Amino acid sequence: MTKPLFIAFEGIDGCGKTTQLERLAMRLAADKVDYVTCRAIGGSKLGDEVRKIFLHGPDMTALSELLLMSACVAQMIAEVVRPALAEGKWVLCDRWYLSSIAYQGYGKGLDIKTIDRIRKEVCQVFNPDLIVYIQAPIEVCKDRSFIRNKGKIDRFESMGLDFFQRVEKGFEVTASFFSPNIKRIDGTAPASIVARDIWNAISETPRV
Ligand code: TMP
């Protein structure tokens, strides 16, 4: 049996990552590859409860956000990621710590070293083999999110343009320098082309 892949999808709200995650899941299903899907904010019963507070709760510090997200991920690794990989299933996860670096680090000024320290503690050996970073201009992403949510927005979507510019910079800088397993994909192309580019990135991912 070849090693199952753990793939995370990243990018600004509205970049198309959830659509692409679903497309990949359909392709894997058609190829009879077992997989599970999950999301970094959510991902378990506990995570789903935390997600409500994270997105719709009171204002909080960036450190509190990081710790809430990390509680979701810790639980998700125990309940979903670890068992799935042990059973030879692929894991497709909506967001990972690249989001924390972009949103809490660049967006809200939290020290990147703190984020990385917590990530190492929470994830141990469970980190994605491939992080697909889907890049699209903020204006395009904002329009897509607004349409998808029918105008109803959460704590993050209500942040101003300057916040999202910092977040975008965080994704860009980190995708370029942080790790060779982050692949930047042009999210402005038609969905089928984005899916093809993601599949090519998967094909190039080492399976050892
Ligand atoms: P989602 O709807 O794509 O799951 O993301 C929910 C929001 O959470 C999104 O606006 C980005 C934000 N977020 C952070 O601020 N930090 C994080 O670490 C993660 C994973 C998400």
C-alpha cells in the first residue's frame, strides 16, 4: 500500500479552497482511494462547538484565537487524522497553521515564533505532506465570500481591507519561504484548471 497523503488547503476566505477540497475528494472517490475530510476550525464535536465561539463569539486576543484553533486541531488529530492515516486513508483538511501565521501573525501581530511553538506541540509528527495555497486577489475573494454567505458575515469576514492585505502578505511571504511542501496555486483560473494544477502538485509530492 502506498503511503496515504495528508493535504491541507489554504488561502483567504473566498479563494476557492473548499470547492477544490470537495473536487479532490470526488476524484479520489472515483479512483476508489479512501479519504477523510476535516477542517482546522471544527474537525470534531468539540471543534464544532469551538468554531461557533471562534467565528461568532466575543472579541478576543490573537493568542486566544490561536489557542482555540489549536484545541480544535489537537482534538481533530486524535479523533480523525491519526486514525485515518493509520488505516491508510488520505486526509484532506480545510486550513492549517499557515492560516494562523497569516491571520493571527500578519493580520493581528502575534509573534510567528509563538505560533510555530504551539503548532509543534499540538501536531507533533502530524503535519501535512502538502499544503495547497490557493492565491486569488482579495477583491475577488471578498465578492465570492459575500455571495456564498448571502451577505451574512462572521468576525473575520467583517474585518477591513487593510487586515486582509496583511493576511494576504502573510500567505505570500510564508508560502515563498516557510516550507518546500507549500505549493502556490493560481486561484483566478477556472475551477477545472485549478483542480488540474492541484493534481499536478499532488503527483509531485514525495510519498515516502
Ligand atoms: P473557514 O471558514 O475557512 O474554516 O475559516 C474560518 C475563519 O477562521 C477564516 O476567516 C480564517 C480564520 N482562521 C484564523 O483566523 N486562524 C486560523 O488558524 C484558522 C485555521 C482560521
